[in-house]
Amino acid sequence: MSDEVVLSHNLGLDLVRATEAAALAAGRWLGLGQPDEADRAASRAMVDALHRVEMDGRLCLGDEARTGSETAFMTGQCFGTGDGPEVDVLADAIDGRRLLAGGYPGAVSAVAVAPRGAIRSLEGARYMEKIVVNGDVAPALVPECLDAPAAWTLALVARAKGKRVRDLVVFVLDRPRHADLVAEIRAAGSHVLLRPGGEISGALLASLRDGSVDVLMGTGGVLQALIATCAVKAAGGGMLGRLVSGAPGPAPLGAEPQPILSQSEWVTGSQLFFAATGVTDGPLFQGVRYHGDRAKSSSIILRAETHTRRTIAAEHMLQE
């Protein structure tokens, strides 16, 4: 099905122009405490750039579930010139809106593209529980990790990486629902990297072999989780994910258990591109820098077919 479509090796360069445009627009709102205004500006810039890409794109999951209203990215929305390959698109103009608004590190702009039908349809879902690791740990990852005590999973990760549990760094979103998880991780002796947002960056850090994070754990928004899955798959990492019915937390009594799926079950095939640009400073990216009529950006492009990672430092002439 999806493997019949071969995506151009230049597609990643087209996509990174969209994340750069969003990041350049978003960076103007650094530390101003206005996440919604920043998101609108970045979304407009990304939409305009995506419409110039030679593809027949369809957004397979929009942002309307988070906002509860119409947004710049609605499920089923069309992107591209319409002349290129039929593809699924996932986009987040700013992952880490609160980070940007507060002037904190880790906010990024991200896009992923795969052949039509390759990305699992999750319309109506809101949250996903997940674990992300790099390619060294991926073969050892088993579905039981999502239900086991954190100490058991961390011991598995440590063995696969040849490290001690006390030397592991675990990325967790700073949410009340993760209080017990954080307590378990600390009781096991591992280090917790708590962040108020930036789940896509966290997944990238955990999936890259030279990343500064050993594992990502916890529950987050399904859109960011699905984009993160694309990044993990393209980077050659491993992921387990399970949809959470309703609000995060224990499933109600009598609820049908959700299946635990790997990154290759959430996104099939190897024809996949992921691109991201830093909005604020972070371990992976330098944030946008403005210098008069020019600006500098830092980006990454991942191609799943070859697990190629390209980093791009760009200088842009600003159109005021």
C-alpha cells in the first residue's frame, strides 16, 4: 500500500522550509507571554510554506481536539500544490507554546510526511501513553514495559545501553498526572528531566544514539505523540504507545483495553520524512536569532529509508 509510493529525496528540504518559516514567525513572540498569538502567527507561516511543496498532501490529524475550535490545521485539510505524490501530513507550528511564551528552552516547529495511508488514523483520540528509546535499546523493548513498574523498565534500558540505572536520564512532561511516575523514577535512582512542554524534542533526544536523554516516559497529546513517532521511526529509535481513553489516568472499569503498538505499527513503511526547526534554545537546536534584516535558524531533517540525519544552519533575509 504505502510502500508503492517513493518520495523524492529532496522532499525533506522542502519540508524544512515550512518549519523554518514557522520558527521565524514564532521567535518574534519569545518571552511575551502570548502563546495563542504566537501559535497563530507561526501556523499562518507554516501553512503558506506547505502549500508551495509539490505534493498532494492531506492532514491526517489536526489540532482541533486540543483547541476545541477551528484552527489553521484541521483534520483532512489539503496541503501542497496538488501535483506531487499523495501523502499524509502531520504538523505542529509550535510544540512547546508555553515554553516559548515563558522564554524557556525546547520549543520547536515540526512536520512529518509519509505516503497516503502510512500514518495510522487517530482522529478523535486525545492522549497517548508512550516510551521512547534509541536504536540500541529498541530490540529489547517489550509491551510489558508500559505496565511494569518504572524501575523494571529502567533496568531493561540500562542493560541495553551498558549503563547503570543511576546514570539514566528520563524525559517526563511536568504534569500532575505524572507525579507517581516521577516518584518511581527517582526511587529507582534515575535522573528526571521535567519539562512543561516540548514532547517532540524529548522524543528526538531519546531516539538519537547521541542524544542527552536515555528514555522518554509518560502521557501526552496524541498529535505530538504521532509526530514524535515519525521522528523516532526516521531516527531508527524504538517506541511503544497506547491510546488513553478520555482524560489521562487509569482506564475506567469495564473499558476495552487499548492495544500497545510499536513505531512501525503506528507508521508503516520506510518512505517517511521528518523536519524540525528550533524556536527557542535547546539541547538539539539553537533558537532563532534575529540580526537586523537577517535571522539565523537551526534545523534537522530525518529520512526513515536511510536513517539519514541532516542538520542545517541557515541564514534568512527577513521580509518586513
